[in-house]
Amino acid sequence: MKPSGFTMWLTGLSSSGKTTLARVVRDQMLAMGYRVEVLDGDEMRKHLCQDLGFSKEDRNENVRRIARIAAKLNREGVTVIVAAISPYRQARDEARSKISTFLEIYVHASLEVCETRDIKGLYREARAGKLLGFTGIHDPYEPPVSPEVVCHTEVETIEESASKILAAALDIRSCGERTE
């Protein structure tokens, strides 16, 4: 019987640090011998979800698709790290209900800090009216109510935040599958 994987779902505003943390935690877990995959929101949109727009319904469908892939990989013994804005609480709760072992990780940085980190210029385009429906500017971001981990990336180093995530992941592994 294959050991079951689990999912760490990193949620937060654009440029809060989700992808960076996902890669650091992935590399640490790979070095420890875990089978790990990162499902990055930007990459998923380029390939699997390119038919979706940015309406609330399309954003929720994006989360559903990512959750289905994560659950499938988990059943194959793969630990999955999702790095996706996932702005709506209801969609994240639905993902949690479909994934047997789910850690919600809130990657928190203020809107102001995220705007200063924005190497793609998305916030600037949104503020200029060239990019409509942008989360945090035109559309809401609903923070998690009770995430398993909160990373305050505007005051923590990448290493500090990654350590918190890794500690929670290793706790899940040592305790077996968590039950809700």
C-alpha cells in the first residue's frame, strides 16, 4: 500500500511570497526524501486552466481543478504544495473537503508590501485601470479564518516562514493523516 501524501495550500495576495515559499519548502522536503510537487497558480493558469477568466466563478473553478489534481497526487503518495491566491474562503473550504489531509497556510503581507514586491507590474496595471478584477484592488481577498499556519512574510525571513511550514508538514507526517 502506498503511503498517502498530503496537501499544503498556500494562499495570499499576489506577491505575498507563496511561490517563493513553496519552492523553498519543496526543496527542503525533497532533500529529506519526500515525493513533492508544487502546483503554482500562475503555471496552472498557463496550462490547465487557460480557458478560465477571473470572474468569481472562474476563480473558484480554478481552485476546484487544482484541488482535484492535488487529491489525485496525494492518493499516489505525493505531497503537494499549492501556491495559488485562491481568494474566496468558500472555494478553499471546498478544496479542504475534497483533500483528505489539508494544511491551509496563510501567506500574509499587507497590500502595500505586496505592491512594492510586484516584479510583474500587475498592481501598477490594476491601479491604472489596465487590469480589471485584480484581487486586492478590485476584487476581494478573503483571508482564512483558522489556517494551520500563518506566515507574516513582511516581518519574517523566507527561512523563518519556510521553517513554520515545514514544522507543520512534519507534524502531519509524524501523526499520520489528520482527521477533521
